[in-house]
Amino acid sequence: MNDLLLRAARLEPIERAPVWFMRQAGRYLPEYRAIREKHSFLEMVRTPELASTVTIQPVELMDVDAAIIFSDILVVPEAMGMQLVFEDGEGPKFPEPIRLYKQIKSLTDKDIVSKLRYVTDAIKLTKEKLNGRVPLIGFSGSPWTLFAYMVEGEGSKDFRYAKQMLYTRKEDAHLLLQKISDAVAQYLIAQIEAGADVVQIFDTWAGVLTPEDFIEFSLGYLIEIVQLVKQHTKRKAPIILFCKGANHSLSEIAMSGCDVISLDWTIDISEAKALLGDSVALQGNLDPAILYTTEEVIEEKVRAIAERMSEPRGHIFNLGHGIAPDVDPHNARVFVKAAKEAYRQKAE
Amino acid sequence: MNDLLLRAARLEPIERAPVWFMRQAGRYLPEYRAIREKHSFLEMVRTPELASTVTIQPVELMDVDAAIIFSDILVVPEAMGMQLVFEDGEGPKFPEPIRLYKQIKSLTDKDIVSKLRYVTDAIKLTKEKLNGRVPLIGFSGSPWTLFAYMVEGEGSKDFRYAKQMLYTRKEDAHLLLQKISDAVAQYLIAQIEAGADVVQIFDTWAGVLTPEDFIEFSLGYLIEIVQLVKQHTKRKAPIILFCKGANHSLSEIAMSGCDVISLDWTIDISEAKALLGDSVALQGNLDPAILYTTEEVIEEKVRAIAERMSEPRGHIFNLGHGIAPDVDPHNARVFVKAAKEAYRQKAE
């Protein structure tokens, strides 16, 4: 097996840094769109055969060093009892957002794993199909990011309702965050038990909180989840935390016990490395907009990251956010190739 | 005159920190909406009598310590030759965004001041009406933020076109940024000559750039503007820089020669103060979403900022971004009152 990702996450010596993309099983691939034309997004998520097919596409088409299971972070709130709607051309929505105490109470963190069996089944099937080629990554949204979606009902610019709950009904907020947290921990444990070699937690909305509130309403729960998952899975699978926009709290994130921190592009990766030392591996950091440019620029920016890291040990190439649907797959391939060659060129 | 803002910007001793809001002359005020119902947004911007009327509204209705001239950052690209369209219910748009070299060449940085005479006239009229009650703040968008609007044609999630130009046609990008920069410098000088007591530069999109690119494509031009404005106005008016999302570069921003740094809410203000010492005054930092909460929470969060600053010297209360249109004016008043009392309570 190509176990570069696992060795990178453990800071073991590696000959080159592995590379994958967030959202790599997605709309930028014509082969994905061909399947998507025949099935709704949620149908694809809920059908292990379809989910595993698109999960493997980028492994074969892009030659990335890891697969990430095709799914969506919002399946967890759905399993907790919320109605989830995906309409074409629009983002996902919860028509009945959580605003009241009785709604929080009515959500469940029980039987999450059985309700999300379609995900663990997709993981098992994907592992079979991958047949050891590359590691498979499982994932979940973070409690805070899921909370924000559940309370807003959809994406938001100002997170008015989510923040209203944090600040005016702190006990309700913590009750809901704790419920989500328990569900996420069970879900990640089940994914690892089903065969996920690595798991990543996406805290996409970390950056809309003050540093103090990030610690209280997001990181506190991430720490709990990391500890629970590690305990219940015998520390088998490395855990990647991606707290977008929370570079103000990198040391605190590193102390969570996670193995890898995934960085957005608003920090120089060499500063993160200097700050965190050997406590965690580092992933990401390339502005996703770079994939809208040219071969030369992509290669130059990838090399710049390798130079800042100085050695492949503890490094995983990735974007600073998900790959955009309108990226030319050729440019994605250029990125993968450049990432694979970056440290080699440097050594020459 | 209530010159608290001027003394705060110069780090002189003050009995309490002044308070104002970004976008305080705006839709959250019923008195503003009453005028807006009868006139288009651009008509209000271009008619000094109307602009000065809404500029003064928050001084009288909210009891803030400064007025900020009612205008829009996009009047500068318009004066440079772009067609600007405001449609109700939508954001502002440039139907013909700048993508080509010949479009950049066709833009002008000449006669900006005469084309924007309606702004300097509005400043003169407002100064008369204010009659020394509070200082008047002039403003402009930063070159990078204006560049992003001009190249995208509207707001953007990924700034695909703006970044494409930065990375694949760097010379064109610098040519355009330099042109905008020259226009902005002239515009700010004219505002100060017309009577603006303070000017603020809004770099709303600073945070979408990597730290390295922020220095090259944004801060470099801000430094140039600060120096030019200071030289040509005999250092008369303090300059406030608001680089939203660029807390990674606070020391560099402070070295620009600006007087005040306006902070978003993703940093603890005491850390900014510890880092920057007496080199600049600090403004802002309150999450604008706090105004969606209650009297108690607003007071608590305002007091927390005062405690972190420890003394009013060098401090200006403000939000970390513009006040939202759906904020209850009562809550805005609670914020102003709390800000005025924050250090007094602390002293007791």
C-alpha cells in the first residue's frame, strides 16, 4: 500500500509528501458529473455503490495519494432528526432550523451509527475496491460548524442566529454542541471501525468566532472528540483537524491530541512549523484559487510550500479549502504532479 | 468640539474612549430609510444635501463621537471611468469588469478630485452643519479591495478573476493597483482639504490573500498612500487602516505610518496592544453580531474590551465590521452607552 499519508501523519521519514484534495470527489471531474446527472446528490451519498465509485475516481484519474469517502457533513444533523434538503443550484438547507430548547431536546444522538450505516457500508465497499492502493479518509463536520448550519438552516454571512444562541442562551448552545459532539464521536469511531485509515474533522466556520469563543464553543468539543475517538479505536487512525480561519489558536489546536493540522492559506506554513515543531504534521496551505491559474504558477506555488516546509517529513500537500467545481481537471493534475516532484527537485 | 477621536488617534490622555460605528449612516436607522425611500442610493451619495443629512443622523440619534461621511467605496472606480450599477436588493455591480490590459489603460487617475467633487462638497456641507460638534471621518476603499471589485465586477466568494490577474499577469495587476492607488491618494487628500478631520481606508478583502500577497498587493500600496496623504496634508488628519482578516500582518500594518489600526473580532485586542505597544491606537474588535443579542450581553462584551485595553488612551470603540441593516437601533444605542461608560465603571 501507498502509506505515505499515514507515515506523514505520524511524522515518520518519507521520501516525498503525499498529496490529496479536499472535495476531490466532486463536480470539477467530468466523470463525477456523468454519474451526478443520473442521480441526486443525496442518492449518491446514500448509495454505497455510487459513493464508492466517485470516491475512487480521483485515485484513478488524478493519481492522488489518498481517497476521501464521498459524503456530506450534513448527514449527521439529518441522522439526529433534522430534515435535510438539497436543491439543484442551491446549497443544502434545513427547512426547520433549530432555535428552541424543545427542538434541541427533540434531536437525538442515539443510533447515529445505524442511521449512517450507508456511510460505513460505503467505506467498507471502497476499501474492498481500493484493495490497498491508497489509504481511505473518513470525515465529519465539527460540532461548531454543524451547530452553525443547524441553527441558521443554511449557510450565512453573519451567523446571526447561531451567535444569538451562543451569547444569549449559552446553556442551550452547550447542550446542542454536546449532543452534536457525542454524535460526531460515535460516527468517526464507526468510520474507523469500518476501515477508514485516517479521519478529518472540518471546522469550516471556525474563523467567524472570536479566539475566545473558538476555544469555548469549538475547540473544547474537538478535544473531547479527539480523545474519545483515540480511546475507542486504540489510536489506530490519525486525526486531521481543519479549523479554517483559526490560525490565532494553532498551539491550542495542536494540543488537542490530533495528528495533523490542515491549514488555510492565510498563514506562512513555515511560521506554523516553527510554532508547532514536531507536535503535529501540517497539511494544506495552498490558496485554492491557484488552480485557476497556469501550469507555471501552480508549480511555482507548490515549490514555494515545499521550500517553506524544508523537508517532506510531517507534510501533506493539499489546498487550503475544497477544490472548486469550475477548476480545470488538467490544473488539478498539474498540482498533483508538482506536489509529487516538489521535494525531489529541491533535493537535486 | 468633542475631539476625543482625534486625541485617541494621537494616543493622548483621554477620559473615556470615543465610539462610532462603521456604516453608522445606514439602513438600520428608520430615519435613514425614510430618506432612502425617496431617493436611490447613488442619488443620495451624489447629492451633498442628502449625504450630509444622513451623515449627521447617527450623531443626533445615536450620540456617537464622530460622523463618517455617507458615501461608497465604489465611487472611486466610477470616477476612474467604470460604469457602476446599484440595483435594489442586490449588491453594487460593474457590468464591464476590468480583465484586459487595454481596459486597465483606458482607466484614468486624472481629475478624480473634480469628478468626486460631490463628496468633498458633502464634506464641506456636513462640516458646516456639524458646527464643531464631533469630528468628521472621510474614507476610501483600499487599492486591493477596489481592484478586487473592479476585476470581479461584484462581490465574490473565491476572487477567481482578481487572483488570476495577480498570479498570471502580475505586471498588469501592479499597473492597475498603482492607478487605483494614485486615485485613492488624491481622493483622501481632497477629503482632508475639504474638512475631513480623520480618514479611514477600508481593506475589506485583505483576508482573502496569503500574508505574502497581502504585503505585495495590498499593504505596499497602503504605505504609499499613507505617506503621500501625510506629506500633502501636513500630517493634519489621523489615518485609520482597517485590513479585515489580516491580523497575521499587524506589525507590518503598524509600520505603515498610520495612526490607528481598526481590528476585526478574530484577535484578542490585548494581544494586539501587547504586540504594537504605543505605535498606533486601536479601534473596533467587537463582533458585529453582538448587536443581535441583549442589553446585558452587549454591555458585558463592551466591558470585556475595555478590560483588555486596560486604559482609554489609544482606544476607539467600534465594531469589527459595518453595522448590519437589520440591527435594532435600540441595541446600537445600548452599545454606544456601554462604550461611554465602560472605562468609568472600570475606574470605580
